[in-house]
Amino acid sequence: MHHEHYADALMVAHLIVFDLGLSIRSGGGGAILPSILINMAEVFEGYMRRVLADGLSNDGRIEVKDGNKGGDSGAKVLLFDPVQEGLKNPDATPDIIIEVDGKPSLVIDAKYKAAPNVPDRSDVNQVIVYGERYGTARVMVLHAGRPSTELCGSIGGFQVYNGMTNLNATPIEDEEAAFVAAVRALL
């Protein structure tokens, strides 16, 4: 059974499934637009990096960097040091590196997924490698979920934190401030 009011929704679904553009109908004709896909994981990473940079900006000793980028605002490094000749050396790219007095103090990798009680093993493995590579004992897996930050435990010399921020909090500014305070306490 076909209902006329389903036409636009079905057209959008068809265009998305077949990776085509978006056509919007109106009384005077139509407009064809490209599909827009937003990588929410990247949006979450950037948002949390900005929240921390803004929230910690009053302390000149602290700098928040992007581990996905090189250069002055970035902190991307090669994973192996040194690497065997002839082998490809991948980048170490944690989402957020917080430096205190020019030295990494906390490495954070953001995961745009609900927060489990204990981070997934693969996520823990990832931040431990980042912590070792950046020379910091404090590492965090950051989730878009429950509003708290807690120590999961220690692995060797590393303290592994399960960072959580509630994106549905009202007002969100209070949630942002609480996360910044929790991170500041770790530094």
C-alpha cells in the first residue's frame, strides 16, 4: 500500500542506500543536493578537545593538542622509535593529548559510543600503547555516555580511566565544566 506522504521519505532512503544526491520536491519544482554525511565520531572528538582547551585555558602551563595532526597544534608521532629499516611506521594518533609544562600528562582517545562499566579491551590496549609512546602513565578512554570519570584500574605503571560525558545533560555547560574539573584533577 502506497501513501503519498511517504514519497519524500522513501526518496531520501533510496538516495542514501544508493549513495546518490538528495532531491527535495516543492510546488515550484525540485532541487537536487548532494547527500551530507557527518562523521559523529570526529565531531565528538573535536567537541571534547575544544571543551578541554577552553576549560583549561586559564592555566598557561596546560596545552590541549590533537594527536591526529602534526605541527604546532598537533601531537601526532610515529608509533615505532626506531623502526626496522624497510618497514612502514604507522602514526600514533590519540584524539587528545594534554601537556603540562610541555610534557604529555594525559592521553585521551574518544569513542562515540555508550560508556560500558569497563572500556572494551581493544580500546584499553589502544590507550596503553599511546600512553607508552607519549611517555605518560595516565590514559583515558572517553565515551559519550554516563556523566562521570572514574579510574578503572592500573596495568603495570598505567592508570586507565573511563571518561564519560553525558551529551544529553541539561544544561550541557554544567556537564562540560564537570568533565573539565575531573580532567584537571588528573593533571
